Amino acid sequence: MKKILIGIFLLAFFIRIAYVGSYPLSLSMDELSIGYNAYSISEIGMDEWGVRYPLVFRSLSDYKPPVSVYLVAISVRLFGLNEFSVRFPNVLIGSLSVLVFFGLLRELKFNKTISLVGAAWLAINPWHVFYSRAGFETLIALFFVIAGIWFFLRGVSRKSSLILSLSAIAFSLSVWTYHAERIYVPILVFILVVLKRKELLVMLKAQKIKLIFPFLTTILFAAPFIYMCVFAGDTTARAFSTSLLRDFHLTGSLHAHGYSDVLDMIFNNDIFLIFRHFLGKYLNYIDVEFLFKNGLHLTLPEYPGMGLLYLVDLPVVLVGVCSVVTHKSTFLKKITLALFFLGPLAAASTLDEQHTLRALTWLPFWGIIFVSGVDYVVKQRIRLIKPVVAFYSLALLLNFTYFADMYVRQFPYFYSELWLYGYKEASILACAEKDNYDYIVLTDTFGQDGPLYTGVPYEYVLFYCNIHPSEFLANGRKIPKILMRRPDWPSDVKKDMLVIAAPYDFPLDQIDQKQIVKTISYYNGKKAFIAVTTRLNEE
């Protein structure tokens, strides 16, 4: 069994680490921010703003929890500043999640064989694989959540205050890793305590002194976070900016200037309207197409897509639902029901519709349901079990191949623009040429069909030009000779300048082809950036 589990771990690791520096096709803005701050921490012990070992990292438009940054700092120290080092912590922790999930399933009283099936399910699950291959904080937070549940159940069953302390640490780290866990974890812990209250009371009577340690551990980890939430605006900035209360569909219907009459106040009051709006967002997650057809958004809506779960898993999931409902274990029913309702809660409280990143906390529920379905089928001792397993295995292989094709070929083709593809090449060009020109202009506006998006080119320049943090801070957080703004041609034309911008920022019909130093294209072939020198204009 141990060899099989190790084999599943190695499979998970290989799927997540293969070509991880190239797929996803470009570092996202969040990955750049985490990566450069990690580099800064590893080099000078300060973030890019000059704050020494912060507990909250100021980012592009919000403030980030610290766990991911410090993990990446270790990786950067080992492997240098590159795409691989930024993504390696997610690769490793995503792979380790397979082992932790196996442990959780064993604590839920599934046998070893069925638990191994659950571990294998997570190893190749498209939702988990996708977020394991890039620097997404939510993936690391999910690992700590699963570990927290596992340690809690194990600590209670073995009456071990030490293991309960590990549970407290894991849950605390999850809250320090990603924003969604700030809603999810406190409610989940409360439910676990209620469900295991009898066992905990027995432990309390038998070992009062020892149970102080899990309590103190929780206080130790939670106190600074609670302080910042109450007294500092940094940690609440993200919650405010993404809250559903800022949704214009909702704010337009609220009674900002009072109610028209008593009936309006009773039946159409703001609390009811907010709840109805939240409920609509919440129910959008309970959607078969979202779960099994297009939830990962690897292609445009009108094209064939990829769900969060493989389509071949749908029959097993349906059997699993029936199995859990009729299961003899009351605890399994209650904890599974809790995970079902809690999963989309944080995601539904935000502006976005069907946000798979924030809803990743839902994944353990689907894993338990899948395993329950497999367990039920195995226990029925169906005579045709071997042909069923063979058919499922073949269908799973086809599903996985389809996902791999979507991920490697379709996703880059459709979404290279939204992943800011091209900024790496543009930044490297800017750094290579800055000593050859008086100024380099690198646009912060991009989009293949017009100026649709605003990027953060300075982060790309810092990262790919390997600018030392002490040098960056010494220059007042500026990069000499590189101007980060959209050009205004021809007023930007100076004696000696290289302008790197989108094609629509130039009057290309008036520019000599010899002035075009380089053209950078998206994966679909459309032009992303053009580098134009002004030297020929002066001649």
C-alpha cells in the first residue's frame, strides 16, 4: 500500500512539475508580485516597499497574506528568480495534498484501497492540477485546510492534544494564506467542534492541562491577524474591493434614499435584496455545466470547454451522493453536508460569478463524494465490475488527454492576452536596450483589439531584468531610463528613444519599417507589442 501511495504521489508530482515554467504560458501579475517580493525578502529581508519581514504584503491593488511569499522566498533562494522557483511551492504542496487527502479519507473510515482511489482522483483532478501549476495562494491554503481537518479528526480519535495543536497550526496557516479561508475556516472549525463536542468534553475532563496547548496555539497564530483586521485597513482592503456589496446590479436596487412605503420596507427591504442577490450567486455554483463542462474557462464560451471535474466522474458522483445520504455514519453525513454548503460560501460573497479560484475550498467535498460512490459500487460486488473498471479507466484516460490538450494548446491560444503574454519579452528587450537609448517607453496598456487592459510592466522589468531590491529602493522605487506609460505618438518622439507599445499606439503607415526593432505576438498570431526606435526620424 505504501508503494502504491508513493507511486500516486510521484504521478501527481510529475503532472504538476512537467514544463511548469512554460505552462501556464506567462506569469500572472499576482505571481510576479509574489515572486519579486519573495526575492526581495530573500536578499535584503524587506519587501519591495522597504518593509522588513511584513505580515501583510502590499501588492498591486490589494494586500497579500504572507505564507505564499515566504514559501516562494525559500524556493527563490534555492533555484534563483525565475518562473520555476515561483511555481515550485505550489507544485510540491499540490502533490503533498494527495497524501494529506489520503490521511483524511482514512480518518473518515474509508478502507485503504478506497482511500488510495481518492488520492489518485486528486492527483489527476483538473481543477486541482490547474491551480497546482501556478502561484495561486488558494492551492496552498486548501492544503492547510485538508491537513487541519485530518489532524483534528485524528487528534480527537487518539485523544492527542499534540495532534490537535497541529490542527490549530494548519487552520491558522490557511487563514494566513488566502482571503477566502477567513470566512471558510472559522465556520468549519466551529462545525467540527460541535460535531465532536462529546469526545472533546471527555478529553477536557481527562487532560485539562494538555488541551491548553491547542488553545494557546490558536491564539498565538490568530491574535496578530485579528489585530490587523480590526485596527489596520490593509487586510480589509481586499475584502472591500471584491465584496458583492459593490456589485452595481445590487447597489442600483438598494434603497439609498429610503423606502417608498411600509410594504416596500417589509417585503423589499435592503437585507432581503442583499440576501437574494447572494443566494443567486451561491446557487450559480450548483450547476452541472459549470462543474463538468466549462468551469475551468480554458476556452472562450462558444467553444468546447473543460469542467472542474471530469465528465466520466459524473455517474460516480451521483452514486456517491446517494451513498452518503444513506450511509450509516452520521458524522460522515454531517461533515459532508457541511463541506457542501461551505464550499461556495466565500466565492458567492464576492463580485465575480462562478469564481473557481475562490471556490477551491469546495474540492474536498467532491473528493469525498467521489470516494463514497466508488466505495458503494465496490461493496455491491457487481459481477461485471472488471468490465466497468476497464471502461471507466479508458474513459478517464480520454478525459485526461482532452484536459491536457485543452491546457497545452487551447488555453494559450485563447487566453495569452489575459495572461499578459508578451510582457516578458518586452521587458527583457527594454533592459537589454536601456543603455543604448536615452529613454525606453514601455506601455502599461495592452489588448489585441484595443486598449482594453492596464498592466504593471514595472513588475515584469523588476523580475525579468533581475533588478536587485536594494537598487530599486535606493532609486525611490523607480527604474532609471525606463518609463512605464502608454506612449503618445508623435509627441513622445525624442532624439534617442525606444518605444515598446501595442500596434494601435503607432501610426504604422507613417513609420519606416527599419524603425521597427521587434514585433511580439500573442499565441493566436495577433500582434501584442511593437518596439519602434526614433533614431531614423532624427536622421
